[in-house]
Amino acid sequence: MTQLAILGGEPLRRKPFTPWPQYRQSDIDRLVQTVESRHWGGYPLPTALAKGFCEDFAALQGAKYALPVANGTVAITVALQALGLGFGDEVIVPAYTWDGTATAALAMGAVPVFADVDPDTYCLDVESVRRAITPRTKAIVPVHLAMRFTEMDALCALAKQHGLKIVEDCAHAHGGAYRGKGAGSMGDIGTFSMQESKLMTAGEGGMVTTNSLACYEALQTVINCGRASLTDEYGQRLLGLNYRMTDLQIALLIGQMEALPELRARRVAGAELLTSLLAQIPCVRVLPPQDAITQPTLYTYVFQYRPEPGKPAPSRDLFVAALEKEGIPCDGRFYEAVYKSDLFYATPQNCAQLKLGRETEMDYAQCHCPVSECAAYDESVWLFQFELIGGEEDVRDVARAVEKVAANLATLAAQDPSLAGVKAMGRAQRARFERKKNY
């Protein structure tokens, strides 16, 4: 049996994967042209350069309107503000996502309420949302996560029943579609991230999409320092800040959108091959197909670590550490359950909306979303999208490495758990929660 690299053996792969982000000479040329134009900022909104990009991006996502913003977290904040949410209003978000989905709500005075995710998609579970609705609930923020979509038909029906707004977090879903409808076109507003790891990137940045002229005008006002929108049919006057994106970023994103179809096709082909290979490995469960996805999009490839019950097996974190030592970039704690994350430091002392006007202050230490916690600490394994775009041999190396680690589970289980390089689940977070209870 081949010795694992984490135990001193030879790594299965030493060759780097395809670098990310990808760019072409035309991107450099466009950047130079933008620099030479001496118009680098984002005013007026949208700029002449941004206008065409926004129209194309809206069409890509099946929406009528699109606007650029400073980043993906800001996109959620301005979306909630444009929809009229006020101080203390509750916003239901998935417990398993990037912290920014929840902190964006906190930033504009709302109160995030966590619902659990579906074990087959890791996207917001509609029945968990139903149980989380209260008289204070005003909006829901589903996240189309990694390689799957929230079940939007059921969620939209639930939102309509209760008069709730929907802001789609599409940070992972550029170019994807659900039942023929583009990500960001099914709710009231869609939000996208253009951060460096994303499927389209300008280093940082974001986009908002909508089919509503009223929302479009409100978004313009919020993003553009409170100025009236270009059309101003609804005469909305809202408090705004400068959330604009620069033309230097737009110049990069034009090329990113041009390259998206080819790269998407490579990711889809790589994912299909990887699924077929991983399905043969005993301790691995691939995510079931989601038939409602009519245009796949893969920000990352996620599978589930499921060792056979009753047999010696290491933790998911040690499994991931061993896989990474074999030369395969991957992550287990890609996301935590947000309410357990050290980045989600929300207390009634620094977020007054968690206390003021409420009979009982919001105590996130009491949150428990079991599927999200299982995904975060026991089960999920995240592979990066650039591992899928380099060709068949790259994908087969990923599968070979998973197979190698899986064949050595018993040996790995006997090792010091500290080899994983992470703390025991929730130890630091639980201590912090206990301190918060004493405030």
C-alpha cells in the first residue's frame, strides 16, 4: 500500500494546476485603453464603458437590468436597502454560506435569522425557512452554493404567501440557470461577487440584477450617493453611499464574460468525469444531480466524506489535509456554520438591532442547524474550479489522490488528529458563545 504524503510518502501530484484567474492579451489591451482614456472611476453610473457590459450581463442572467457595485457583500446590503428593509427587520439566510451573506444584513440594520440547508444541495432548505418566519421577517436571501441551486419555485411560492422579498445571492452562479431562468432573475434582486476566486473576476467587485424598474431605480440611488436614478419614474429618494465600481474593473470583466462560456464548458466536462470516478470510491458520496438545473455552473466541486460506519476513519479535516499533501488543493472548512464563525462577531453591543425593540435579544449562541454543522465540520470537501479546467489528466489525478487517501483511512485514523492543522470542532467558538451569554 502506497504511503500517504502526509506521513512521509511521495505525493501523487507535484505539477501545479491551471492558474487562476485566467486572462488574455485582449484584456491587457483593454486595460491599457482604459488607462489612456483617463476615465478610471465609476461616475456617472453606469459609465459609458459599463453600460454595454451591464446590458450584456443582464441578458446573460435573464434579467432586464444590471448595475456594478464595489463587491459582492455590498451587493446584498444595497439590495436589502433598495427593497425598503428597515432597522430590526429580519432576513432569513442559510447557516451554511460565506459570513458576508449575513453580515451584509447586519450592516444595513437588519437581523439575520439562520435556516438550515438541504443535505443534497447545501442550499437553503425551504421547510427550514418556513419554520424561521416570524412577524418581523421581511426578506429571504437564498444562496446558490458551489454547484447547486436553491429550489426557487418552492421558495418563491413561500415568499409570495408571506409577502416577503427575495434577494438571490449568486456569488457562485455566474451564467447558471434553474428551470430555464438565470441566476439572479427569479427573486426581486440578484447579487453577484466578482472577487478574485469567482467565475468572473475583477479582483474585487460585484453586480446586482433585477427585472423591476422600481428596484433598478432604487439600486441606482443607493449605489450612487443618493442621486436620483437616470429614469426616475418612481421618484424614489433614498440614503445612498458611493458603492460604485471602477472602469478599470469593468475593463477586466468584459473579457471575463467573453471567456465564461468556454471555461464553463471545461468545468462541466471535468465535473462530469470527476463524478463518475469518485462514485466508485467507498468513503465518498457525490452530490445527487439536480434536474432543475438547466445551465450548470460550478464555482467549486463539492463531495461528501462518508466513511463506513464501524470502521476506523480519520476526521474530515484530517482526510482533507492528507488529500492536500498529495498535491490536490482542497478545503473542508471552506465555510463554517456562520453563527459559529469567528468572523461573525454579532452581539447586542455592536449590533443594536439585535436588542432594541425586541422582547428577547437575538442570541446566536442558541442557533443549531444540524445539516449546516455536519457540512461545515464533518462532511463537505471542496475542490477548486481551476482543477477542472486543465483537462482530463488533471481530473483523473484528483480522483487518484482521493482513492489513495481512501485506501489508507485506517492508517490515517491512528495518527495524531493535530496533523489536520485545525482546532477541534467549535472549541474556540463555543468558548466565545459562553462569554457572550454573560453580556
